[in-house]
Amino acid sequence: MKSVYDLEVFKKAYGISLGIHNASLNLPAFEQQKGLADQLRRASKGICANLAEGFGRQSISTPDFKRFIVMAIGSADEMQLWLTYCSDLNYIQSDQAESWKTSYREIAMMLSGLHKNWK
């Protein structure tokens, strides 16, 4: 692996974060700043950001990289909660929320595997 962009989990998380970002722009105005839309954007992008920062440090400190992977797992779990709110508040269709939640469960599992197997 030469770059964080080579990690399949990064590619998957990055792709879904773009969809989340675009969908969040359709939430009500009062949710845009410091509200649910902002939380969606931060948590979805946080997965990618933590992987990138940790990967940048992994040549110096494997435990540091693993710590960033754990934070990314937390953000993947957080996204499932925010998506539940969006669905329950009728901001997004429930089938879209479920699809994204399934993707975030897959991302969390991929991250767990990366954490376990990274040397």
C-alpha cells in the first residue's frame, strides 16, 4: 500500500461520504449549521480523515494508525445513528437510510478487519 487511497475501505467510505454530503444539503436550513446536516457531513468525512491521518503516521507508529482506525469505526457507528434520525424525521427516505446504514456496518467490519490484520 502506497497511499490511503489504495485501501478498499477508504474508497468505500469516500464514495458514500460524497452521497451523504449531497443529501445533507437538502435538509432544512436550521439543520445546516451545527445541526443534523453538519453532523452527517462531519461523521462521514471523519472516517476518511482518520484513515488518511493514521495512514500518514503508520510508517512511524503502527499503534497510532490503529488508534485512528478505532476512531473511524466510531464515526461509522455514529453515522448509523444520524441516518436513523434523518429517516425518523422524514428528511430522507427510509430505504435510502437503510441502504446507507448497511454500508456503514460493512465499513465498520472492514475497519475492524484492517485493525486486526495491520502489521
